[in-house]
Amino acid sequence: MGAFARFSAACILGVSVSLSQGVADAADLVILVNQGAAPGVRELAAGFERVSEHRVTVIQPDRAQLVQRINDGTADLITGNPGVIEEHVRGGHVMASTVTPFVLAGLGLSVRAGAPKPDISTVEFYTAALLAAESIGYSRGCSGTHVAEGIEELGLTTELVSKTIRTEGGPVTDYLARDEFEIGIQQTNIMVGVPGSDYVGPLPGFLNKPCQSNVGLLTVSQEPDAAREMIRFMVSPEAAPLLRRTHVEPINP
């Protein structure tokens, strides 16, 4: 074999080894997400796949699936509101040193599709809309807690209690689409553009108390290095525009 042929063969072998190493290093990550963070995490997963060799599956599990996956080693990352993630840390399911805040989701108001949209541009108009509504719905999660706190600050808790419905599972927009109440309040990012409902706008002023979501590495992860890469990407400058596409704000703008 001539010198040039030997050189060409060596180059081909080097490229083959490099490609094989890249394939070997590629990981299949699974991230378990809370409802409020799901749209943003799906955008982040797609972005991370574009800049890395890793593949990411995003799952919004029910309670049974969540328990199974955080115990059997079939998930790598988990997102949730700070209190929920802290519970997982105390339970030994999430590594405390990896817990990272990554997104804030503000609150908004929607009505069933085709219904008149109330003016909620100021605290006074929002208050009037609540008083005028025949029925109001919001969740029991972070957003629902913040909505209830805002209503209390307005001094309307007692006045609104008889026409307030607290939802159990599923987004508030599902209830609006079924005409179960007149106006619904939840995180904007899971209300905009949902069939069966029309988004009105964000809650005004001090009433718009955002919900934070954190991400953490599950102790059962089989791909901890790739999972840490994903966490770093989720708070990188490249992640900010991806999150904003879903009507949320990155922790690190």
C-alpha cells in the first residue's frame, strides 16, 4: 500500500472511530414535567437535541407514572414548583446540588370560546370582572394558590366563594371548553391558543404572581452526565428565546 493510500485509510479510520464515539456518547434522556412547565420544556428539549447528540423524551406523568419512573430508573430529570422538588430532595429522589430554577410563568385569564371578553387591564377592572362573572374557575396548584391569594388581597374571598370552582387535574381551559364556568384563571402559557377557549390577557399589576419551576437530576438516572448538560442548557442564553415562545420568562434572561 502506497503512502497516500495508507494516509487515506488512516483518515477514514479516524473519522469512523470519531463517529462511533459520538454515537456511543449519545444518551436517551427522559424528563418528567409538571403541567405548568410542559410547553417550555418541550421547546427546550427540541433545542437541546439540535445542539447535542442526545435525544430527549418529555413526559407529563400522572401520579402512578411519576412514582414508577422516579423509582425504577426510567427517567433522568424532573421539573416542578420549588416545594414539590424540595419534597423529592427530602425523599432521596432528586440530588439537591442539581436543583436549578429555570422559568417563571405568569397568570392569565380566559373565557369559553366566543364569549365576551372582560376588560382586565387594571386591578379595578379585574375586580369588576370577578364580581360580574356568574362563575369563576382556577386550579389547586401553584397558579390557583396565587389566584386565591390575590382575591384575598382584594377582600373578595367571602363574596366570591359561592361561585368559585377549584379544578381537579387537567388545565382550566378544559373546563371552559365544557362550559363549566364563565371565566378561568391559570398560567398564561397553558391557556393561550387552546381550542374551546379564548385568552383574554395577563392579570394586572400585583395580582400577576408568577409560578416558578425548577429542574433536578433524579438519583436513579442512568445518564447523569447528559442530564447535567440538559440542565446547563435550560438556563443558558440560548434557552431564553425558546422559553419566551411559550409565554413564560426564563430565570436567566
